[in-house]
Amino acid sequence: MAAPKRGRSASAQSKPGRSLALILIAIVALTGGMFLSGNTTPRLGIDLAGGTSITLKAKADQGSAINKANMDTAVDIMNRRVNGLGVSEAEVQTQGNDNIIVNIPKGTNSKEAQQQVGTTAKLYFRPVLATEPSGAGQSPSPSASSSGSSAPKPGASPSGSASSKEKASSSSTASPTASATSQGRAVTDALKAGPTPTPSGSASGSGKPSPTPSASGAAAAAAKLQAQYAALDCTKPDQRAKVGGAAKPSDPTVACGQIKNTWYKYVLGPAAVDGTEVKNAAARFDTQGAAGWQVVMNFTSSGSKKFADITGELAQKQEPQNEFGIVLDGEVVSSPFVKQAITGGQAEISGSFTQQEAQSLANMLSYGALPLSFQEQSVTTVTAALGGEQLHAGLVAGAIGLALVVLYLVVYYRGLSLVAMASLLVSAILTYVIMSLLGPAIHFALNLPAVCGAIVAIGITADSFIVYFERIRDEIREGRSLRPAVERAWPRARRTILVSDFVSFLAAAVLFVVTVGKVQGFAFTLGLTTVLDVVVVFFFTKPLMTLLARRTFFANGHKWSGLDPKSLGAKAPLRRTRRPAGPGAGSVDPKEA
């Protein structure tokens, strides 16, 4: 005699306790991480929290025209500098024909971001002719030009070379004299002995000027440069602001640079390589040697040849004239020394870099070559008064919308509204905690459009519950009891929920990719809440319904449960009969399908 088949509801029954425990553990872990990190509130955007607004005015530089193409390129580079993934809420936009406005929200490292934006001049690689620590108490002797500070400088090496070492803290090839009057001669001789990539340069290596008609003019320029170098004190911000920025690429110049908290002053030769010829740069950690963090540069074909020529020339010289200065906006951001000619289009800069220093230098090398120069017009503090009023109005609107949704659920679904409200609460907690953690993690900032995205997500989340509830009600109308109805309704509701959420997530992803600025905040929040909707429905709403289906209040279809078969117009219970086992056998009691 064949054994009777068991109902599908028994075999399809899941273990709801495990799912509820899992999501509870996730909430506790994320909340604990939020409190341990100290970031208990989401980071707010500039429209809600205020911040810093910087106005930059473009000026034609070296023949570059101020046009829409160059301005758009500058905006794109600045945006990549300060905006990271695009959700950090730092805004970069044009104003008029020649102005760029940069808004940096409160809560970010606004000083660092301001420096990243402020260094907007072109990037150049210039040979170092002389250098020494700058500031009060430093000896004016030219022997200091061999980096007589304890601060190490990075070194440059060819790609794949393991011989790159950081520069020694002192040099054994110091200049021979130490008198104040010899400093001028040292600078002049350095100008004559330095690399001369331009035809007007003096002969290299002889230490004596070539007999040219412009010898007197060159001597006057050298004397002027020597005077600037002698008087320069790079520890004073007002002097640093005036030096180096207006120099032409074809002319030698003086400049300042900070290495390991020590300010150096430099005499730099004409630019040998333009920053536009750096294809890309990246920070990486040397896992096979002791170099630590490095910056790897890749050059264009023309830049590779120029870089090979200048490094081959520098490698034959003594310190500090075997160094090249990486100059951005008139400031030396790094001055690595060269041990041999660097060919192949790739170079490594290694030294005692920290990860942040290496990434900052790589960022400057990658995004430093702007088509225009910019002058900082104003730096103002933006208050959050207007944004606060708009946020208050938005939150009031969101509260009204949420109240209407809850009222609808209570009136129409009665007891089931408790499941919906509990699911909404879990979704809200997860959203809040994750937004708080994403602030320091990826610089996510909550702005007004992001708040709008969260409000829109209320409707998307409620829609998922309604789809599932209506599927359960359809099963009850067919005459099934609650427990099998919950299980049979789930596969059909799950398919509909996944398709609906996928469409919403796809729309958010496309919007995030094709837009910029605040609209990306809306798209990011919408996408995040859509993903959380799937998590909550699968790991909270469905298991909770499975548990409630075992409770008498819901299982017996109480009129306030929202699952009363009579009010739903349910059909008579579905029944089936079994055939008699043999002749004369009695009938079998019908069972529910």
C-alpha cells in the first residue's frame, strides 16, 4: 500500500529562527562598530552642515586659451582630486567663463582638500642646482646645499630596479667653502654647471660661462637669482606664496619644498619634462624589498625620451645636482636623486614615504597637469542655515508620508501592519548605521537629495511587503490555511520583489554613473536602500511571517489579523480523498491539500 504524500508546506518550511538571529547579529555588529569608531551620525554634506567654498579664477598660461574645453578639463581633474568615489560631496563646478567654485563640506579634511585644489599650476620636472634647509638658525654656507638636514629625501630608480635607496641625511661631496660671500659664487656656478635643455643655456660641466653676446645679461640674471635665493626664508608663508609661481618653464627659478617637516629652498634649472607627459602615477608598497611605499610613474613616449635624457645627465653629477625637483604650483613636492639614466618610460620614487605621503604624491603626479593656471580669489565659510531649513521641511514631509503609509497599512492590513512596521524599523536602523559607517570609509556625505532618496525608499520597501501580503491573501482566498499559504505565496512574491528591486537598483546605478554632484547622493542612497530592502524581506519579513503563522491569532484568521478568510471571501477549504486500500475498506478522512 502506497504511503500518502506529505503536503508541500511541511517540506518547504524554512528555519525562521536562524534568519532572524542572523540579521539581529548583523545589526548588533554594525551598531557596535559604529559606536566603537566614534561615528555615531552620518557625515553631512555642505548644504546641511556647512563647509568651505573656494573661488578660483582661471588665467591663460603659456598660451593656453580660457575656453569651455579647458575649463571642463580642469573641473574634471579637480573633481577627481577632492571627490574620491564621487559621494564625498565635494562639489567642483564652473561659474561664468573663467571661474571655478569648489565646495568642501564640513567634516572632511578641508585643509588637505584646499591644498589639493590650490595646487592648480602646471607640473614640471626641473633639475636641482642648489638646495639647503631654510629658516632661522640655518648656516648660509653653500655646504648646506648637500641636504645637510637629517630629513631623508626619496630616490628615483628605473622600473624593476631594487637599488633605489633613500637619500643619505648628509653628503660627503659638500661644496668646498663655508663663507657668506661664497654663496653667490656657488649659485652662479651651479647655474653654469646645471643641465641646459634650452639653447640659451650655458655650457655644462666647465664651471665657466661660454663666450656669448648675452653673457652680461646671463650674469645679471644669475646675480638676481642668487639674491633671491640668499634672502629666501621658506619657513615664512608670505615668502613661499610669492616665490616660483610666475617663473617660465624655460627659465631657472628659486622655490621652496617641505620634506619631513623641514623646509628647503632650491635653485632649479629650466623645466626638463612637462607634467602633461606623465601618463599616470600610483602608490604601491614594495613587498619584495625594504623600500616601503613607492610612487610609480609612467610617461608618454615623448616624456619617456626627455626623462631618460635628463636623468642620464643628472646621474653623472654629485649631490645635490643629481636631483630633480617635482614642482607643482611653484612648490617642490619632492626632490628625488638619480643614480642612473631611467629608460623604458617608467620610474619609481622611493624613500621613507608613509602611505598617505605616497598616495598624495601620486595624486599630484596623476592630476597635476591642468591646462590652465588658477588664482585663488576667495575662501569663505558656508553656513548650514538654509540647508537646515530645507532638511527640516524634507524631514517633515518624510514623516507625513511615513505616517500616511502606516495609516494605510493599519486600516487595510490590520495585524499584518505590525510586520510591515517592524520591517521598516529594521530597514531604517540598517540604513542609518551603514550611512554612519560609510562617512569615514568612503567619504559618503548625506545631502538633501540623499535624504530624498531615503524617503523614496520608504515606498519601495513598503511595496515589497504589500506584494508578499497580497500573495498570502490570494492563497487564503483559494481556501488554504495560513501556514501553507505563507509558504506557497513566498516563491511568487519573491520573484516579483526581486524583479522590482532590480529595476530600481539598475536605475539608481545608471543615475549614479551618468550624473555628478548632489544627484549622485540621491542615486547612491536609492541604490543602498534598495539592496537593504532585499536583505530585510528575505531575512526578516519572511521568517517573521513564518513564525506568526504558528500563532493562534493569525493562524485562526482573527478579524483584526488582516487574514480573516470570511472577510477575504475565501472559498471552501480544498480537500482530497484517498482511494480505499482494498475491497471493503472504509473511506479515508479528507485532508487539506
